[in-house]
Amino acid sequence: MRAAYLALLMTTFAAPVAAKDPLFSLPIDCDLGETCFIQNYVDSDPGPGARDHACGPLSYDGHKGTDIRVATLAEMEAGVSVLAAAPGTVRATRDGMPDIASDHPDAPDLGGKDCGNGLVIDHGGGWETQYCHMRNGSVSVQKGQPVAKGAVLGLVGLSGKTVFPHIHMSLRHDGEVVDPFAPDAEGTCGPSEVTLWEDPIPYQAGALLDAGFSNGLPEFDDIKAGLADPATLPSDASGLVLWGYAFGTRAGDMMKFEIIGPDGWRHDQIVEFTKPQAQVFRASGRKRPAGGWPEGTYSGTVTFKRGDTVLSAERLSVTISR
């Protein structure tokens, strides 16, 4: 069983822009920072490097939108709605592309259709939004159809050029990419005085996506798929392992593992990251002791830290019994 708590590194909340410009709402039906996370922002570096609007590394060279992800494929398969960020008229749609990570050996040739399944909405006044990587067969609107803000457009998917389930939303004005977090940035980064979001969205500089117990070292593919966190393990389990799955790690970040069991049994380890990684997992634990595991409840905490700041942490428990 798991409970999560998060600490957000936030930029100063910016004020909405003047009334002449449209305001946009979150294009996904989720709780940001809890059930979904912003993995990448618009690249604000005009050169060959990459940086997000807060001068952080949550972007990549030439990235033209905001990537809002769900943690695992299991959550994607359960169905997460993509929503219209503002009222407008559907200008174009595409569907029928498979949901398969582009780094998978069986990934198809995209033929330049990197956006995968998706659509474009015209909001008038030269403004438009594009929604990419939607789930195969889920696009529920048609070209020429008017949509209200918050209307369901389809589901989050894994189509096109992507390695994690998310919705990519690009915002454009007169054909030029605009960062909704910093529309006046003009190639710079740092606190922006205005935003195009209807409600302030905090900057989250990395977080745990998932965590769990297992009886051995899990495979990364299983974690990305949505590895179940067991409520119980047998006393003859080959091991007791606590794992954490995170995004946005930087060199020097740490993942701390703590397991507390019956009769004073305890396991602690800190793992340090040596380079930035978009998504990564680490695990820590012990092999079965002679005679098997003492029966009872084992509590675990995974903490993702940057210096003295806790970015996020998850607390879990598992019961070992015969």
C-alpha cells in the first residue's frame, strides 16, 4: 500500500496576459503533480542546447510544446482523457497509428508522422493548439467540428515519436511557437511576468512517478508498464526490494531507500545520480535471510532529493506472512 507526498520547486506565479490574448486550461484530465507530470517544456534556448522556461533541463533541443505524461502504460490503458485547452474549431485530425514506443524494436516507420494520432484546433485570431501522441482509435472529434473548452478530444496514448505515454500540446500564434509558461521570453529563461494558462501551474523540477516493493530486482520495462505493488509477500521470498521510478534527475540528485521491519530490522541506502536522465529507476534491498523473513509489516520510504530539498517521496508497506 502506498501514500505519496510531494514538494514542488516553483517559479513565481505569473499573471495572465491581457484580455486580447486567449487563456488556456490543462489539456488532460488528471491531477498535476499527483497522477500526471510535466516531463518536458518548450525549449527556450535559441542555440543547439536546451533549457526550459525556468532555466532547467526539462526540455530537449528544438522541443516545441508541453509534454504532460502519466506514470505508466497501465494508467494509459485505463484511459486518461485529452481535453480542449480553449474553445475553437477542429482544423485537422489523424488517427489509426499504433501505440508503441518509438525506441521499441518493433516500432513502425513513422514516415514523418512524429506527432502520431492527434489534431489541431483553431482558436481564432491566429491562435491554434496541436495535440499529439493520442491513443489509437480514440480521437473523438472531426474536422470542422466546434469544441468547447474542456471538451474531450480523445485519450492519452503512445503513438508517434515518443517513449512514454503523454499528451504533447503545441501552442502557435500566426504559425510561430509560443511557450504558454513564458509567452514573452524571446529566447531567454527565468521568471516570466505573464502566462497564457488560465490557472497558475507550478514548475515541478522532477519527481517520483511510482514506487513499490518486489521480491527481486525488477525489469525497467515492467516498471514502465505499471508493476503492481504487492500487499503481501511470502516468508520464503527470495528478496525484499524497494524501488523508485523518477523523472527529471540531475547530476548530484539522490534517491534514498529506507525499509523498517519487525523486531528492529532495518535497511538503508542512498543512491546518487551522476547525470541528467529523463526517466530512470533505482532499487535497493536484501536477499532472504537464513530461516526466511520475520513475519510482520515492513514499511518503506523512497525519497527523491536535490541537495537538501525533497522533490518527492512515497511511503509504502508490505506484509510478510507464511
